[in-house]
Amino acid sequence: MSGAAAADSGLGPLSGTPFSEPARTTSASPGSLLDKEIKVLTNQGLSHEQAWRALEVQGRIAQANLPGKLQTAMGDDFAGVWFDNPTAQLQVGVASHAARRVAERVIAQEGLSANVAIVPVRSTMAQLLAVQRQWNRKLAGLFAREQVSTGLEPQQNAVSVRLAASVPTVQRDVLEQEARIASTNVLVTVTGGTIVPLAATKCNIFEKGKENANCEPSITAGVRLASASGICTAGPVAINENNERVLLTAGHCIEKEGEEWKATNTKGVSSKLGKSGKFFAGGAAGTKLGDYGEITIEPAWQTGVANNPVLAVTAEWKSNEETSFPIKGEREPVVKNMNCHEGQTSGESCGEIARLNVIYVTSGTYKEGTVEDAGENLYGEGGDSGGPWLFVETNKEARMEGTMNARVAECLQLGEVKKGPPFFKTQTECISRTAFAEAEGNEGEWERMEYKCAEVAKVEQGAKFYMSKEACEKLENAGEGKWERKPELHLVWEPLKQPVAGAAEGSLEKLKLRLLTTANERIKATPGITPAGAVGPFTDKSGAVSLAAKGGLSGAEVKCASSASTGGFQTSLLGTFDVLFKECLVKVLTSLFLCTGLNATVTSSILALGTFHLRYRELTGTRSVAAFLLIPVHFV
């Protein structure tokens, strides 16, 4: 934090009783996402135990949704939060004594006083957001040339302005001078890169370690998606207002509404996923539009039936093993939190959150409200777009954070013309990886920087140093050595929930969705009403079960009769239901679902929830029928 940020009112740290829990294991499966999160921290110099503790507290903070509760309670006085991994504490910025009192009350209510520190700062997040907008107007020309991005860094209590290396020195000096005299902290830095989308490119499926980015079942966050326009990655699954399951991905992956998408299982068999719905891939300056879209999953996948479920899990890609993590819920982005992403091209990698409300321009379009991650151990390649960003807790449950958008393309201006594959005439050619390939005949003063492992003169310490070239290329045992890996990668992603009040909405908020989690995979209905005198299953004359009533009608399972009938029902009642129609043709007659096997040429299954009007009748023969009038019809 800058001295200006801390030089406020002498507010001291928040004190509290040290938090303790029963001892638990501090191990992770080698190569797993949890292991990668730990490695990010140990590469920074933390011990394994310190890293585990930091992740444990991050999970505790997320479970309580403390950042969101603080923002709600503090309103315009909210001055941001960030995580300090060495001390395993959430830092809460406060700009006044009144704000401190509110923060202390909320923290105490959640029982997290020992895991939180209060830090005095100069500006609130609302003030920083207002200053960011002022600088965005000032930088309009640079935005138009795609030479700048801005963001918020709560840990610095500052607006950050990242300039491309191609910005003239004179212009850079003027901006730095204006930042020095600003009443609010503004950090002007130079980066060699330009933010570009990880486009829906025609890339190969994921092959690292010989895995393919396909799951069984195929509709799982982190797997390969395909449409006529290209290849992207499946993001988190959500639920819309009609209780239908929808898949999130990057907006720039989708060309139009109604576009058909497919996913592939572990046997290499592709199946129809569904059609794209609403999508946004940025807009004009100030429209507060990000980069996200939805694919409504086909009705055949909505049921939760074992043959084709849509589950609240995310894939994990590691050598020779395919596993998945259950999705516990979402997590609001907090600067310095560890997190990971999964992509069908690059696999999985982890870093830490660096900036909030990142605004940049690509192809003339502003993209607002995004989050930036940084790390020596991050990967991001074409085809990864749309893939999930998530945090794996120490109990191996996951919390979703967002979907992949873009990377900072490292293209440096050399000041001299060089020949060789990584050199290009212009910055546009350099960053356009799809249109301009690396080739022996290339020449120019712009160099496309890739991860490189180079030997240095002596043994150095730090996250980017390795003992051998092989370890450097595999990202193994970082922390010390004569092999240096550079540059540090920055990736940009769309949050599910916007952590900065007043900035562009996150994807779940804008699309009016809720995340699919283990708690709502199958929505529980209110217990049904059992008919008077009917305590067991309804059966037909042959003894086959037609309607099995378990706990009233809640959780009942319906097996279709061999024929359908209407009229003359003897039993009538109202209630709620949660039933699974198995292996039958389901016809929709207005709001009446009729399950029948008569002349059926198609068999399917459907899980239905809602309010019913049950009419039941024993026919003269050996057949029976059950009909449900749904008010309204819902599916999960």
C-alpha cells in the first residue's frame, strides 16, 4: 500500500481471539488443482503449512460471503478487501471511523475477527470507481488504439493504468505527472502486452499428459465445446428463471443466438448440447458490458437421469486421471486470493487475483467489469475461452468465480528490426496469433514473447527460478535455481458476481441466472398430500406399481401404464410433487403431462417439479393411468 493510502486517521488493526479448528490433513493429491493452488503460494516463499492455512481461511471467508456482506452493510463507505496470504487474513480497507465500526460489527457477527485485519485507506471504492471513469475519458485516444487498460487495486487503494510499451515516452511522462498530483492514488505502469480474446479458434483438443478435454457425461464445466464458429470451453452450469439448466461460456465465442453447440464424451462421441441464448461481447464505452453468454441445454439433458445428467461438478485435468470437484457455490473475487482456471487447450493452472473492474478495448469494443489474474504458473491459450475460474477449498469442494475471456499478449517493441519466427512488422501482426503465424521468414521490430526458460549466471531465488531446464518447462519445484521462466502471464476473466458496486454486472446477474450447485442439483419440493386412506403405492390389477407414494407424493416415482385414458377419474387431490417419469413418451397437452406407452415410438425420461392435480382411476381391465396437472411446469 502506498504511504498516501495509509496516512489517514491512525486507525489500528482489528484484534480478536486466534481462530483454531480441530487438526486435519494438510495434503493434496499430486498434480490436482488444490496442489497447484498450494504451489502458487509455496513458490512465493510460504511453507506448505502456511499455504494450507491461507487456503483454509480463504474458504472460510467465502463460505461466510464476508466480502459481500461488508459491501452491503458499508454501502458507499466500502473501501475494498484483499487477502494477505502470509498472515492468512482478509484485509478490509476503511476510510473513516464510522466505516470501521460497521466493519467490526459485521466481522464479529460472522465470528471471523481473528481472520480479518482493518487497514486505514484514503479512498472508498465508490471514489476510486469515479476516478477510474474520469481517467477512462482522459485516455479515450489510447483506448481507441488498444494501448491501455484500467482497473482497481484495493490492496493499493488505487486506480491502476496499464500502458502498452508502444505509448510514446512524452505522453507517458505527462500521465505519470498527473497521477502524482492526483488527490486519489493512481498508479501508471507500462506493460509490454495488449489484452486480446482467447478466440474460438480451430485448435486441437487438449493433449497435455495425453488427456482429452472431454468428460463422461460430456456436459461438465471445463470440457471442449464445438460449434460451426469454432472451439471454446464449457464454463459453469447455471439455472434460469424457468428452472432450465444453461451453460455459461465466453460471449465472443458465440456468433448469434440459436447457434447449435456440441460436447464430446470420453469415447469421442459428440452429442448435441443446445443452442446459444443471450450473449454479450462488450459494447461502447460506458455501456457496462462484459464478455459472456449462455447456451440453453437440450431438454434431454435436463432430467438428472443417470444416462444424461447435468451435474454440479467441474472436471479436473491431470495426468492419466479424470476426476471432478463438486460445486459448493460461487465466490466473490478478492484481490490476492488464489484461484485456478480450466481450458480445453491448456488444461488447468492457478494464479492469484491482481485487479478488479478491468476495462480494455479489443477490436474497437470496450469490455468492462472483468477481473485480472497474474502468475508465473498460469497458462492461457486459444480455445480456453469460456472455461471456468474457480477456487478449490481444502475439503476438495469448489467455488465458481467466473469464465475465461482473454490474455495479455506479450509483444515488445525492440527499437530495431530482427529476423526470425517471433518477429513482426507491427504490433497488430504480433498480437494476432491466428492471422499471423511464426515463420522462419518473419522480420520486424515487434517480438512475440512466449514462455521461455533461460539459464542465468548464478543461482537465484524466487517463484520464476528452477534448478533445471526440464523443471522450468514443467513448472516443477520453483523457488530457486539457475533457470528463469518469463514472462509472468496475466489472464482476464468475467466474474459471475461483480465485486465492485456500480461497475458492470457479472454474468449471473446480467443473465438473471443462479449457479447450479450440489444444493440445488435437484430442487426439493414441499411434501405432498397423501390421499385419505391411501398409505401405500397405487397398483394396477396386475400388481405392477403405477405410482409409488413415498412420504406423501414427494419423491414419488411414476412408471408408465401400457395405455392412456381420459375422464372418469375416481380420486382427486391437490399438492406438490417431485417425480421422475421413466422410459415413456411424454406428451404436452397445454399444461397437462400425460405419460403413456400407447403407440410410443420414442422413449425418454423427465424429472418434473411443481404443483399438481392428481386424478387416479382403476380401469375395468388390467391397466391404470396417472395424470398430473402442473401449475406451473418446472424442470431441473
